[in-house]
Amino acid sequence: MVYFRFTSLTISLSISSIAVLVKGWLNSLIIDPSGSAHNAAHLRQHRRDSIRAWKLHVIISILPILL
């Protein structure tokens, strides 16, 4: 019985840690870089392409289910 509680706690803490890391990463993406408009647009497009390539929306939607 103790094994299941420990496993449940470990999984919950792991998922919570991942959620905090994802939130911090997304907040860092919101900050616009200084510089020319062209460079800022290029960086935003690169970030958008990376989010799509990693299928971040799927990862974020799975986190609550895992908890």
C-alpha cells in the first residue's frame, strides 16, 4: 500500500515540475527581443515553428490528464 502512495506522489510531483517548466518556457517566449522589426518577426516565426514541431499543444493538454 505504501508503494502505491509513494508512486502516486512521485508521479504527481514529476508532472507538476514539468508543468512549471513549460509555463516558464512559454513566459520566456512572450518577451519580445529588442532590435529591428525584421529580426523580431523572424524570431517569432522561428518560435512558432518550433512550438508546432514539438507539438506543444498536445504536451500541455496531456499534463492535467496525467495528474
